[in-house]
Amino acid sequence: MSTTNGSNGASVNGASATASTRRRSGKKIRVAIVGVGNCASSLVQGRYYYEDAKVEDKVPGLMHVELGGYHVRDIEFVAAFDIDKNKVGKDLSEAIYTKPNNTYVFQQVKKLDVPVERGMTHDGLGKYLSQIIEKAPGPTADIVGILKERQVDVMVSYLPVGSEQATKWYVEQALKAGVGFVNAIPVFIGREPYWQRRFAEEGLPVIGDDIKSQVGATISHRVLTRLFMDRGVRLDRTYQLNFGGNTDFLNMLERERLESKKISKTNAVTSMLDYDMDPDNVHVGPSDHVPWLEDRKWCYIRMEGTTYGDVPLNAELKLEVWDSPNSAGVITDAVRCLKLGLDRGLKGTLVAPSSYFMKSPPVQIHDDVAFNRVEAFIRGEDNETLVGTENLTKAQLKKLASTSPAPVKKAAAAAR
């Protein structure tokens, strides 16, 4: 693990910030979006919906209107990539409302003069999505060239679930261009030592993987699971069933694309327990596509436990949300935290932001602890990173989850 001194930004090993890092320091955050779907639509809408928010305002879904010196309006969208014929070539402000996007419209965005460029396909277009999306003609744009030319700071990946090869391809473009990366989907990048090492070698930060919603199925299930744990109720069996009408749920009808998603959502829940559960007693994952729900998601959670005297206790919850706006504020905070990482010359996976914002971070931290650690990160007091050389065991990672930055550093050093 690596830390930096919060007071002056100097790294522990004495390395100074690179020239590219110094160039990044500024009042704006230049963002490139990969995948102009519903989530991108909500992210862009939210930036303009809250551009005039006062610093002291309490905005639902944001940790702060101004985070580490960056206001919501300091985010600038300067590049966007997609493969949909109906979106490529359009201005981003128009593409975010183009079908099959079907999320809640809460802000009309004026023209941004940011054309949607033709992206790379690889495995990003699955069996069911290919029935409603026609791939744009022509070659893939020069992604690295665009990122460099527009001086992009942060790339946000909103690729479809199951886009393993496409995600890794875009990560390589970000690394070549010297761009930080926020991985909003369940392809494992930020949690994997190989990619932690690759980002560290380029002197870049990454936050991942798989964005949590503000109050979604995963965070609700996590909190209930921890409640059972804290109150001494043994969790015996549980399921989480999800239905939605957006292209994400349509894409996930292709069960072969679901492996990483199920792992991500399941681990996010079971990591709240201090004991292992039989995998047969845990079912967490998407269940079906219901077109008339549009971008709404309905979630059903059931938990069966045992209390004092071996008496059964059962709990059920139904949650209804608009899926994409539910995570847009979280991504807005993640983007700003990643920019702080760039400003400070941090490299590798940012531990605290990844643990709070993502379902599958490298270290699963209880959400209340993770929240406090992100606040410390914003203040410059908790700059923990993973650079891919730590070789921490599962037991060590579980122990690190509730420790403060200083003990974490010592434990990591002892593990080398």
C-alpha cells in the first residue's frame, strides 16, 4: 500500500508529482464518458441541474456540493464514446435522450458541442442488445488521440454488464493517454492487483468496481445484513431479486454475461457477515426484464434468520427506484475524488473512495466506516492506495476493513 502526506501531497517514498499531474491541477475536471446510456444521461443531467447549487446546500445523493474544492459545475464533459448508430455523431446533449435511453428526465441540457464518437465494440454488444441497437458504421475513433487532445482527466466507464474485453481495451486507452479511470460496471479492474499495478506504473489513480446506488438493492441488503450481524441474528438464507425495464436488464437476459455481476452483488452483501454462508443459501442477482418498467427497478429482498432460543425471524423488503438517477450522485462524487487523487499524485486504486462508492472494491469496508474514511480522504488525511504489490491475504483484507490508515500501512508493510 501507498500513502501520501495530506498536508503537502508529497508521497511517502519521496517521489514528486509528475508534470502531467501538475498540469491536471485546476478548477475544472475534464471527463470522458464511455457508453452514453441511461446512467450517462442522469450524470450529465445532474451536473447541470445542480450547477447553481450553493456550497452550503444539502443535495440528495451528494456528499458535498463542493467536494475538495470542486463544485458540481466544475465537471466538464469533453468526450463521449458509443457504438449506437442513433447516438454516434450527435451532440452529447441530444444523445442522452435518444432511445433506447428511457430514464427519468429532470433537466434539459443545452448543446455542449461534444460529439459522440464511434467507440470500440469488442464484447460490448450482446445477443439481446444487438436486436434493438444497430452498430454505427465506420472505424473506431482514435480514442487515445481524443483523450490527449481534449486533455481529459477522468474516464467514466458505463459499458454494458459483461463487457469484459471492451472494458479492458478502454482501460488500456486510458493508461496510454494518462487518464484516471472510474469503473462503474462489474468487470474487475480496481480490485485486481494486475490493474492496480498497471495504474501505479503510469502514476494514475483508479476507483472501482461496480457503482453502488444512493439507496439501491445492494446497499439496502448490506445494511440489513449488517443489522442482523450486529444484533446477533444468524442469517440462514437470503435472496435478492431484481426486475427492470432498461437496456441493462435486457442485456442481462443473456445469463452468460452475468457471472461478474452476480459475484459483485453477492460479495457486497455477504462481506457484511463475520462468518461464511453456504452459497446455496444466498441468491443475489438480476431476475428479468419487464419493458414497461422503463428505467425503474423493483427489488425484492427476503432474509431468514435465527434468534435466541433458535426461534426463526424473517424479513422482507420491496424497493422501487429509478435506476440511473439513483447512482448519478455517487458517480459525481467518485469523479471529484478521482480528480483529487490526480491532483495529489496518487497512484493505484484509491481505497477509501472505492470502498464507499463501489460494490466490489479491493477492500470491503463497513459503510459507516467507509463514509468517514472518504471524508478523511477529501480532507487529505487518508490517501491509502493499493498498487498491486501488497499480496494481502483474505484474512488481512478483512482485518484492514475497519482499521485507520496508519495501521493499514503497517499491516501492508508486514505482509510484503
